[in-house]
Amino acid sequence: MEPHDSADDDPVTDRFASTRRRFMRTGAAAGLGTAALGSLSTASAATLSNPDATDNARALYQYLQEISGEKILSGQEYEPWGIDEMDYLQDVTGRQPAVMGLDFINENFEWRVDRAIEHWNAGGIVTLMWHWGAPTLGPGYENSKGEIDVWRCFEEGTAENQAMYEDLDQIAEHLATLRDEGIPVIWRPMHELNGGWFWWSKSGADAFIELWQTVYDYFTDEWDLDNLIWVLGYADTPDADWDPGREYYDIAGADTYSPPSDSLVSMYDGVVDIHGSEIPIAYHECGTPPDPAACANDGAWWSWWMNWHTEWLTDNSDGHLDYVYNHDLTLTLDDLPDLTDQGTTCEPTDLAPYVSVDGGEWTEAATVSIEAGQTVEIGPHPTDGGSWSWDGPGVSATTREIEVSPSETSTYTATFTNSCGEQSTVSVTVAVEEASGPEPIAGTVPQDLDGDGLYEDVSGNDKLDFPDVNVLFQHTDDPAVQNYASAYDFSGDGTVDSQDVLALFELV
């Protein structure tokens, strides 16, 4: 999948849309507000940094603001290893977290996307982060702590620049799947931004700000990821020198794994001192959920807290988890309103056709030409979410990818049903090129002298004579003959054997 097309691919309109987005962001940050932007304005754009945010993103952001000072959302990081955190919490507390956290780390990104879809469909809120392996070093947690010169990521032609955009495209494709499913994502990239242990903070604040703004602009302007609510996530000591500007985020927060003895109010105040209390403030990673009563008493109204996975969850006492999850100030999954019932409409998902011939490289194409006998794999995008069905000659499948080897030109149509029931289709035509004639036999080029489809001039000397019988006799079992049986089936029995040699002899 390529960056999301807009405005019917009109380059003038595309440039205008990109300029409008940036102007809306910087204008709002300068205090102009949307009313001052006249015809460029979109309704209710002032609350989120992205003026084109989806209805569901706006609704979720509004809900986060409505609960501020009243309730705190429970959150749990969920990963496909170790324990099942959701089952564990159900057993201990009888509750499920309002917010499910997921991490684009290592591989198996589709698993995360599928869990996000399931949690949203169950009425929950999704937050995604990314342990981004440093460009050129590869994915994974250890590579997220590697070190590169971040400034080289912005120099066109460098390995770092190329690797950065390849990484961004890979993640954007999965976020686009969630966008197309109508799912807003609380997006927390480059977390613990000023901690000094991840690569994005090792070249200093200025390099980080350039990186953050680059990623934001690319995802927003090139990929149209209007479902993202951006979280600027500090380590345990917020620092204003790392602030990329209010037009580039929607939520600010901090985290620590130190066992809290109180509400973490000092860390909360550190974020508020920089960003104010008008936007939600998140405690986006912890090892122990804070005491909700202490938070209320101290005025540390975290929008949500996010307990880390596996032993960071199980090391908590059952009593503390039960107390926090069943406290009147804590919101769990069953406390959430219907966040989809706020004027949001479901749209069909954009599909892109991809094909691979004989196990080769995947390419985006709606038509592919092959020779008879070749195999084509068809695997449209998106690669995750929803369900598939197929229509075409000899095909009945419910998988995303199918494999076909047609003997004649055929069209195969996939129907994709997204999570809210909207369907969209994409077709791929496999054109089978007709062979111009049989292969040479022992260096000779057979000829069809009378145009009846039988190549009686087997020796290729432009006439029918005994050398033709001799060549066919000597090479009856050769692949050049057997693979083109219809050209030498002089006996008319559907095969090539000694009977055809005799039949050709009789013609001579």
C-alpha cells in the first residue's frame, strides 16, 4: 500500500491540502483559531492538532477531555508472549482495562492490529506505541537503544534517510488499516523521548524535534492518517527543551517504573508546567497503577495509566489490582460509553491489488501477463483486519492470498468486508499470452505449412519430406515435442507417440 491518495490524485489539490494542514496547525498554535481561517476551516478542528481528524478521533479526544478531573482510565499493555494479561486481570479483578496498549516491536504487527480491532469492537480504547529500531540497524528492542546520527535521517540519499522512510511506510500501512476500519488510535511514538536510552534522544533535543515533526508531517500529510491522536511522551522528568510545538501533538505525558508511594503528582505537575492542563495528561507506562484516591486528593488527574506487561503486571499484589480496578474513580472497559455513536460513519476500505509471478517479487498491479503454465499469487492490501472472499474461474477462497495458474486470460475479484460491515472490491486480470509456436527441436524450427495447427515440417526445411519423419522419430519423447503435443498429434489421439510418426510417414 502506498501513501493514501487524496483529491483524486490532483497534484495541485494535493499541494493545497498539505499546505492547508500545516497552516491550520501553525495558525491554531499562534492563537488564530479556526474561525480566522475562513473557507479553509473544518468544523471542530481546534481541539486536535490535525484539522482533518476523523469523527471518531474527535469523539474520543472530546471524551478524554470530558472525564478530566472526574475519572481516570485504566490501561494495560498486551503482548503475545508470557501471560495473557487480559485473562489475568479478569481473574484477579473481574474487570477489563478501558485502554489496551500494543507495541509495534519486532514482527507480527498483524497480531497487534487484530487485537486493536477486537478491543475497539468490544467498546474499548486503543493506544499504540513503537519500539522503533534505529534506521539501518533493524527492528527490535535492542536496536531501539542503538545509536545513529539522527541528522542523517533528513539527508536525502543517505542510508539512514532511506531506511527511515521504509520503516515509516511499514508502520503507516498498519495504522492505515485501523484508519480504514474507523478506529481512532492514541499514538505514542518515540516514547520516553528525553530519557537518553533510545536512539531518537541520543542526538539531542533539536534532532529529536526535527524527527518528531518529520514523522508527524509524513503520517499526516502523505499517508492521511487522520485517525491518530498524538502523544508526546517524556521520561520521568519532563523538559520543555524537547517540545516540538503544540501543533504537533494532542496529549502530553510521562512515565516511571518506580513503585509509587503517592499519586506521582510531582511528575504530573512537571508535564502541566510545560503544556498546561487544557490537554489530557497521561501516565503512559508504569509498573504499579497509582492510587486513584491519592490522585484525586493531590489533583493529579491522569487521563489514563498504562501498566506494563507480563511480570510488571503480575508483580502487583492481587489486592492492589482489585482495589484500583474496582475504585469509583477508575474507568474500566464496561464503564465506557459508545464512542462510535457520535456522528461517525463507516466507509468502505480502499484496496490495492498486489501480484507475484512464480514466487517472484510482489508488485502492485491490476493486470499481469504470464505464459501458459506460470503461477500467479494474488494478495491485495490491506494485509490485516476484516474478511475476504473471492470470485473467479475455479476459485473459492476466504483467504487474502490466492494462487492461480489459468490456461486462458481470467479475472479474479476479491471482496473485503471491514469490521463495520462495509464492503469493497478489487480485481486482478491475469492475461495468458498465446504461444507463437512450438519450441525448436534439436536446432530446427518446425513449420505449419498449411495453417491447420499441425507442424508437419518438423525439420524446418519449408517442405514435407522424410527428414521430418526422421526428426520426429528421434525426438518423440523430448520436452520440446511433449510440451506442444497438439502441434504433433498427427494421429489425433491427444498424445504424441509412435502412432504420430507413422501418421506423418503416411502424409509424406
